[in-house]
Amino acid sequence: MRLKLLLLERHWQTHRTFASEYDKAARKVDTALVGKGPSRAQLHRWTSGELKGLPYSDHCRVLEKMFPGWTAEQLFERVTDDQAAESAPTVQAPDVPGAKDLLATIDQRLQAPAGEVEWGTPEPPPTPVSPALLDSVEGVSEEARHLGRHLLELRSVLRLSGEETAQLAALSGNIVELSMTADIDIDPDGWSTVIYRHQLLNLSDRPVTRLAREVWFEYTEKRLDIRPNADSDRRVMIQRIHDTANLSKFALKISPSIQPGESATVGFTVRGGQFLEDHYWRQSIPRYLRHYTLRIRHRGAGQLVRCGAAEEHPDGSENSAEDALMWDYEGDDVVMTLTRNYLRPNQALTLRWDVPHESA
């Protein structure tokens, strides 16, 4: 098995050493996977060829983190010592131009991050790049090499396509949101709880220490209650900047900061806003966003009178987003979900709905 040969090459073949390296990689993939590595008997099956197929997907994710550039399928291929020695340079050699192009793109964008970039547009997939080859590329900055290594690790963890990896490289110099989710729970009287989660990827050359945000409601009884989420990857403190009767501007202060090349999820919860007559949620997009999800549960609404979604573009044009809108009933609750991919700065999404109103 190729896995066995790679373990011998790194001197990780004992179960104790393997478990230690497994946990190091698991912390970078998902902290919930730490301590969940294979038992001694399982590791023997992995390296002896007794395993049929592949391990569970979580194991595959961690193994691909332990051995950057190798897929789980490749790690569990049956190879001889001679085949492994012969295959390595054959597989990696075509990666050299790709590594050079990737680092050149990052370097260029670090110096001048502004300008149009492809974002979500289908293109022929570029040549895959092995992280090990980044060190052999000359004529690029250490900052670009550092970001490139982290970007290729992220490709493995998130199963990004080569196209997406190249597009993210072209966004170097920016803070990119890999995902943003907003979960809104509205009670029968219109009072709401809004939970936001932002997965940030720092492709700049500076640490991220704060995230500016604002929320607006049709009606509030008093100042909005805004608190950090307990499940954030970093410690978060809410810094109030400006409050009015309906609007709150604030910032999430992040500690420790998100270093260049790192990704982290932070979030906050807002209570105290009420939906009365005009039911809508408008989401402005401040930075490049890979995936957005808005989920709304309107409890006790009974039925929808109307429901629609629109996408606004930086040039002011607008198009329907109803192809990405789903709604359903769960008892007396109305449940709506809007998703959108590859959004740009200065875009916005608006979901509008209406439910029967009580007679005056």
C-alpha cells in the first residue's frame, strides 16, 4: 500500500507516532476529529491491504491533510517499492508550471489586489499543483509561498476543484468569505432571533482582527441584543459603534487574529428585532463570497401570500433569484431557504414574503 510506504518514509509507522501525527492534522481539519484516529488493529488493516474500499470520509479528510498532494484513493493504492519510487517524479513533474503560475498569481494580487477577477465562471480546470513543489519555484515572495501552501491545504480539506483554487489565488490581497449563513427564527408575534456565521479566509498579507457588520429591523423595542456565538473558532467580542432606534453598527473583534493563509468561522446572534408589516431581509455583500445561505422560519404564519427573491449587482441591475429559493410548510410554520454562490462586493440579495395579517 502506498500509505505504508509513505509512513515508513516519514518514520510514522508505529501506532503511537501515527496517532500523534493524525491528531495534529485533525486539529486543522475539524477539532471534533482529534482523538478519533484508527485503532492499532484498524491501522494494521489500512497498511496491510486488508481494507476493502476506503475508510470513512472523516478519516480520508485527515489523511489527505497528513499527506498533502495525495488523494485518499492514491494512498490506498497497491504499489511495490519500485512503483512508488518511479511514480513520484512522474506524477509531480507536470505540476511545476502550475505551481509557478499559482504563486505568480498570488504575488501579483498581493501587490495589486484591485481589479476584475473570474469568480464562479466555468473554465477548463488548471493542472493540479502539489504543495511540495511550491518550495522549488524561484522568483516569488515568501508571502506568496506561504499563502500558496495554505491555499493548497484548504483545497484538500474543502475538496475544492482546481478551478476554484485558481480563482481564490486570484483573490489574494483580499479577505474572502468561504461561506456566510443567516438563520432567522421569527415567533408568532414577529420577534426574531438572527444567528450569523462567517467562514473567513485571509488571503491578504495582514492579520484579520475585526469584522464590521450592521443589522436593521423594521421595529425594535429597545437597543438590539448582540452577542458572540459560543461555537466560533476564535474568541469574539462585540464592539458597538453606532445605535439608532432600528439600526446597529458594530464590529466583531477577533482573538487570536486570523493570520494570512488561515481560515476561521466566527459568528454572532441578534435578538430584539421585530417583523411587523413589511416582511423582507436584505443582505448586502461586502466582500467576495463563495456560498451564502439564508434560512427563515416564520412560526405560526399559517401560509404564504407571496414569496420572492432578487439579486442586485454592483452596476445597479437586478435579476430574479427565485431559482435558488425554496419554501415549505412545517405545521403552522413557514420555512424559506435562499442560497447563492460566487457573489461579489457591492452585490445584495433580498428575500420578500408576506403572510396573512389580522384584521384591525
